[in-house]
Amino acid sequence: MADPKGFLKVDRREHAERPVAERLADYRELVLEPEPPVVRAQASRCMDCGIPFCHQGCPLGNVIPEWNDLVWRGKEEEAEAVLYATNNFPEVTGRVCPAPCEASCVLAIDGVPVTIKDVERTIARTSFESGRGLAPVRARVRSGKRVAVVGSGPAGLACAQQLARAGHEVTVYERDDRIGGLLRYGIPDFKMEKEIVDLRVAQMAAEGVVFRTGVDVGGDVTGGELRASNDAVVLCLGARVPRDLAGPGRDLAGVHFAMDFLVQQNRRVAGDVVPDAEAILAAGKHVVVIGGGDTGSDCIGTSNRQGALSVTNLELMPKPPLVRMPDNPWPAWPLVLRTSSSHEEGCAREFAVMTRGFVADASGTKVSKLTAVRVELAGGQVREVPGSAFDIPCDLALLAMGFTGPETTGLATELGLALDPRGNIVSDAAGRTNVPGVYVAGDASRGQSLVVWAIADGRRVAAAVDTALEASRKGRHLAATG
Ligand SMILES: Cc1cc2nc3c(=O)[nH]c(=O)nc-3n(C[C@H](O)[C@H](O)[C@H](O)COP(=O)(O)OP(=O)(O)OC[C@H]3O[C@@H](n4cnc5c(N)ncnc54)[C@H](O)[C@@H]3O)c2cc1C
Ligand code: SF4
């Protein structure tokens, strides 16, 4: 275990962030990496409790106490090996995971958990800097089996990497022009710069994964064709159908889905030119972001960087408490108010507010105002508070109210895939759909979720595919990594 008295001697110290004024001037990552001695001291706070709850909190089952101990002892390579045994992309989770592990750390009972996410990111960074974490892990034994992975988000990438390392011939089909799914075109660069995705994709290519971008499966190539030319097909399509808002003025210019706005900015940062006629920009505008989740938060950070005049964030649900309530005890995920780095950069936050619609400016075509009403929860139902209607100046409204499911229409019909009432692809615990040889992983089966769950799903389904292809997964994988 790490220092048995570490948690008594060392206070929790999280990474610092760049000053707001500085970071709003660019799209670079805002985290300032802690120095190695600080990270070692933080890792020493891990008590290696008899029953560690942290790695139950982690969907990947990361064996956190083990790598905390190794980091504290300065055994970098061993810490990397332990971390990579359960997580293909710690450089990603170390940046964007909400860290349920920290919420379930025993020290979180007193509100000062180990800085697990910082330690994880540091292990990943060290492994990148030394080149160890990016060295291709090539399978020594080839199975001769072919697998098509559709979609290149974290689920597809984790699945593809695991299968390639187990010796299968893997092709990833992606309809976008670049690999990465929401890692590439959803999550803004100020949370995660895209170079790290490129480095991982290059590693996978060197491991034998073939990437085919610009291919819409169900359009450019049919699901049937993929089934016929592969031994297994894994659908990692994501869940990107946005929830819409019905109401007067929805069609006015200036009312957009959040993702249309975010994708454009990620493209600009990547050096693409977004044509003026299509550009959605917050500069000089009163921006209203509807929806209080990750997507909404990313819209706030992006709007402020673009130079919005004001940013208001509307959330339908009431303001959560600042601390855990008695019916939400440790180690459950704390249902408390979350303030993201984007919120800290500046925005007005309004809770328990329902948008009624949008009002046009004098031209009759562009949004100039948003009409809303305050609501309360009564018997589990959202009820308008009489006489509480109000307007907000609004030149740009961004709808970030979540996602209703995957865009499966053509593919689901063609393959005859069973869907649940929300439109997600139905599967068993191994990711098998009702169509033989066709699997599903990530948001396409669980609905819009988290990167860490997508990686965990990708790994789980890869293991099931490998087993089904009668490969000796364990033997091959160990041979490949050993
Ligand atoms: C704006 C935003 C911010 C987020 N921030 C965070 C965060 O900070 N932390 C976190 O943990 N989670 C975050 N999430 C959630 C997280 O990004 C997702 O849960 C995760 O990316 C899901 O991974 P996936 O591989 O299942 O799907 P995706 O990442 O959505 O990838 C699916 C891929 O499949 C491709 N595809 C779909 N259909 C086809 C087809 N027919 N043919 C070929 N390709 C196809 C798509 O183009 C896409 O590239 C965020 C989500 C959004 C929208
Ligand atoms: S992946 Fe997320 S939950 Fe797991 S150890 Fe890392 S930060 Fe914690």
C-alpha cells in the first residue's frame, strides 16, 4: 500500500487551471499539470482500504490502489502496466471522466478523496512522454478472422484495439472525415486537445487496425455487405439524435442544436474552414444555452471563447443541493450542484426554468428573445408557477437538452435489429444483438452516457467477440503484451 499515514500527513491538492482571462483567449487545454512530486504525494494518500470502493466506482474496474502505490514508490513503468491492463485510453479518461471513483473513495466520506483522476492522467502522460504507452502492441498470433467495427468513438476504438491485439483483422468504418467520434467532434479542445486522439489512432494503425473514414454504413456500404465480408460486426454508432424543443419560434434563425455549434468550433480549431453561410457564432451575441449537462457546459465555454456578450444557462430541474442529502449517502454518486470550469468562466445559471418559445426581431426571421416560465416539481411532475413567465434577450439559442438515441434508422431496418422503446439497439450482456454475428457497444446500446462507459463496453464486447471467434483471447493478448 501507499504510505499508511499519507492521508493524515498530506492534504488533498488538485491540479491548478490556467487563469480565466488567459484561457478564454484560446482553445488550449485549461488544466495545468501538477509536478511529479505533487502527484506522488497525492498518491501516497491512498489508504489501500480493506475493501476499496474506488474501483467499483470506476466502470473500467481500474485497480486504483495498486497504481497509487506504484506511483508513490516511483515505479512508473509498473504503474503504467497496471493501468493499461484495464484502460486503453487513460489519457482520455484522465481528462474528461467525471471520476465516479473519487466520489466512492473512502476518503470522500470526509470530502477529501485521493486525486485519482490527476494520478491517472499523470501515469498516461508519463507513458506518452517516454513513448512506452504509444508503442504498438502487435499480436504475435493472427486468427485469420475479420471484424468490422462501425463508429470510431471511444467504444469503437477500445473494441477495435482489443480485437486487433487479440490477433483479429479489424477495420473501423467511420462516416465522419476524422476518427474519434465525440472525442473528436463533441468534446471541445479546451477539455481535451485532439493531438492525443491522433497519437492513439496512429498507435492502433501500427497495430494493424485499418481505418476507413467517410464511409456511412447503411448508405455507402450496407450492413449486409459488412456481415458477408466479416466474421463479426460491432456497431458503435453513438447516440446522437438530439432532443428537440417544440414551441413557437423554433424555426427562427439563431436557434440551433448544441452539437451543430460545437462540431463547427472543433473543426475550426482543427484548421477547417466553416463557410460563412453555415457559421454559428456567439461573438457579440446574447447566448442562451438550454440544458445543464456536459453538452450545455461545453457550449458555455465555447460561447465565452468566441466572445459572447452574455451567456445564460437554463436548466429545467431545480437547483441541486450543495452537499449530499441523507437519501444519497456515500459511496453512491453524489447528486449535488456541479460547477464546471466553463461555468466558472462566466454565465448566469437559472434552475427550474422551462423554455416556452422564441420571439423574432423586427425582420421576423431572427431570434431576439426567449420566453420562459419558472416551474416546480409537484408529485414528480413539472408544473408551471403561475405568473412567473419572463423573457431573456437572446440572439443565439443552443439546444443542449440531451439525446434521444442512436441514428440507426436505415441500418436497423436493413439488418432487422431489435430496438428498445428509446431507440437504443437491444443486446444481451455480451453485446450480442438479435442478428447473428452483429454486436453493439457504447452509447448505441445504453443511450448517451460517458466516455468511461463507452471504453468499458468496447472492451467487454471485444472479449465476447473474441470468445465467439474461438480465439484464445487470454493467451493471445498476454502473448501480445508480454
Ligand atoms: C458535447 C458532449 C460533451 C461530452 N463530454 C463528455 C465528458 O466530458 N466526459 C464524458 O465522460 N463524456 C462526455 N460526453 C459523452 C461521451 O462523449 C459519449 O458517451 C461517448 O463519446 C460515447 O462513445 P461511443 O463510442 O458510444 O459514441 P460516439 O463517440 O458518439 O461515436 C460514434 C461514432 O459512430 C459514427 N457513426 C454513427 N453511425 C455511423 C454509420 N452508420 N456509419 C459509420 N459511422 C457511424 C459517428 O460518426 C461517431 O463518430 C459528451 C458528449 C457530448 C455530446
Ligand atoms: S476512468 Fe474515471 S472512474 Fe475510472 S479511475 Fe479514471 S477517473 Fe476514475
